[in-house]
Amino acid sequence: MLLRVDPASTVPLFEQLAASIRMDASLGTLRVGERLPAARDVAASLDVNVHTVLRAYQLLREEGLVDLRPGRGAVVTERAANYGELGEAIPRLVERAKELGVSVHALTAMIRQEYTS
Amino acid sequence: MRSTHSGFRVVLVAIVIPLVLTVIALIVSFSLAAALPASIPTHWNVKGEVVGYGSPYTYPIIIASVCLPFIAIFGGVVVLMTHRYQLTIMGKILAVISVWLVVFLSVAMIGALLATPSITSGTVPGFRVIGWSLLVAFVVAVAAAVGAWFLLPRAARRTPGRAPAVAPIVLGAGERATWIRSTAANPRVILALVGILLVVTAVCTFVVVRSDGKVWPIVIIPILLICVALTNLAWTVRIDDTGVRARSALGIPTITIRLADIVSADVLEVNSFTEYGGWGFRWGFNGRMGVIVRSGEALEIRRRKGLSFVITIDDADSAAALVNSLIARTGAASSSSASSD
């Protein structure tokens, strides 16, 4: 799985990491039952703190994308398949929003609105 | 047209010739055995004294019971892999080993039978004659194997890798990226290995118990098997701006290739058996070496010096794309810093 972070970005590193993993799920490269790489390895490769990686995994656990089990690490749940389905719809939606000149703020606000209504 | 012609040559070398040779050897050894007494010397000690006698028919029986299954298995595998896939160097090696074995065994057995009358009459020491016949058999068999190699069609050219089929990964100057993934043998292969391991462990336990613990060191066998499996069949690949690292489940061996030593990465379709002769840490005889845990998608790391490194892994496209992006970024960074100097 591909993980990327940009320390220059204003988005917190753990959010970026979680977004990276969500992306893998939506692209279908992350399969159900697969184990996320050891936090220690990710931290070493990306030169970030282990706690940052663990925090990203914790965030994904709250979302239900992974299961955290002691001794087994972070295991991808069935929900990854649902992310994969959205992975096709979201690029289309964003593409259309760009064509129509709708900003990312406006689009996320509209999505949030749709959830709460 | 060409493929049917070369297919015929493979059948000829891998099946027909070894089979004909075996039949001839059987006819010759049977007729030689028929002319000998019912019991002849067959075993010698280091001093050259006869320590064992046996039937002369032992020799043709050995030829039949070793050569025929060998031809069936080796020849069958080579013909099948050529028919369904292509003739690889690995296939040629298998076919040539089969020819070597058939010739070696036939010549050695016939030599032993031919020498028997002079051995029994006491004119020459038996062990020396047998030694010579083994040496002659070895040389003749090597010659036959070399001949078989050249009689076989050329091995197929190695399959070229292809560029990763994903959009190039655009990395910012300060952005950090890594790709980490595990790869392991098919569940069916693992299940078979676990089965073998259980049988071996059971046999070893039985032997240790029956011998009242005298042969306890054989417990090393199942432990060794587990280590071999763990060091060969489960790996983790990590790619980052230092390069590519492949580490086995045990941590040993770990293969590290620095980014600076990589020309580019691409994606391959690998056939584990026909190209690499099995699973594990392998030499491909095709300019490639690598970690082959199954057939199918593989990442190929082309190095500046030496063999390409191949590892069978899912989503090799993303892995290759990241390697290429990382190389491109360091290249761009070094050329921009050079121009600013």
C-alpha cells in the first residue's frame, strides 16, 4: 500500500496518513483481511513518530475500516469494499464540481449537509 | 509451424530418446544377467573384499525402477511446460538431468555386469572395475547431456517487463512516500507444507521415543524445515527514498537495494515453476534473481550492476510507479542543485 505525507501541509500528519490508507481502500489495493504494515516500519520509512502512525490507525478503527487486535496489528475489515465502491463515485463527483466551479469547501459543506439532513 | 517442430524436438529429447536408451539398456542387461550365475558379488568393503552377493537381475531392475519413473516425471513435466507455456532454460536443465541420469545408470549397470565374469574368476579386483565403470558412465553421461542440450530447441527469450499501468505518482519536493506490502505463498502451498511438516514431526517424535531419546538431535529436522519455509515463503517489501528492501518473515535474509543503484522498476508476469524451478529465494538463469513465492504479478527492480531483482507481489504496478517517481525526484533534485552551483 502506498502511504504519503507532506510535512509542509497544514493537514496534521496522522490525518494525511489516514487519508492515504483510505485512498488505498478506495482504489481496491487494500483487501479485506489484509494487515496494515507495522506502525514501526511506516514510522521509519516516512520519518514520523510511531505515535503519529498509531493515531492514524486509531482514527481508521473509529471509522470501522480496520480492526485493531493485540498481537495481530491492524486488520482491514469488510468495509474496505464499500470504500472501493465510493472510490469510483468520488472522482466523478469532484471532476464535475471542478467543471462547475464548485470549490472544495463548498462541496464538502454540501456533503456534510446531506449527511445531517 | 516452428512451434510444432520445436515441440517435437522437446518430446524427442525429454521422452523418446531416454525411453529408447532405457529399453536398450534393459535388453542388454537382461541378456547379460541371464548368462551369469544366480548369485554374483555386488558389494565390496574399502579393502576391496567382497562383502555382499546378489542376483544379477538386480541391475536391470534398478535401471527400470529408477529410469522409467524419472523419464515419466521429468520428461512429462518438461513436455507439459513447453506445451502450455514455453521452453525455458529451467526446462532444458530438467530434460538434460533426465538424459544424464538414464545414461549414467545404464552404462554403470551394464559395466558392472560386463565386469562380473572377470571379477568372479579373480583376475581383477571387483571394486576397481566397478570404480572404472562408474567413471566411464559419468563421462559418457555428461557427453550425452551436452548433446541433449544442443539437440533441444533454444530456450524462449525472457519475457520483458512492462511499465507500471498506473498514473505516475507525482511527489512534491518535501513529500515523503512509502509503499509497504507483504507477500506469501498460496494458501494451498502453505497447507501442503504444514501437512508435510506434521508428518515429519510425527515420524521424528516416533523415532526419538522408540530409541529412548538416543537420537534426539533429529528434532533439528522439523525446526530446520520451519526455518526454511519462513525464510523463503513469506516476505515484506518496503519502498521509500532510501531504496527497496525485501525482508523474509524471519528477518534473515534481508535484501536491500539502494535507490542510487536502481535504473528503473517494472512489472512482470512470472511463472514460478517453469522460470525459477519452484518457490523461494531463486536464481532464474535469465538475468534475474529473486524471491518467488507464487506465480503471477511481480515487481522487477533493474539494477545498474548485476542481475535484476524480482519479487512476486500484488499491486506491483503501484510499487514500480513509486520506485520510478523516487528515482525521477532524486534525479531532478541533483540536476537542479548542479545547475544552481
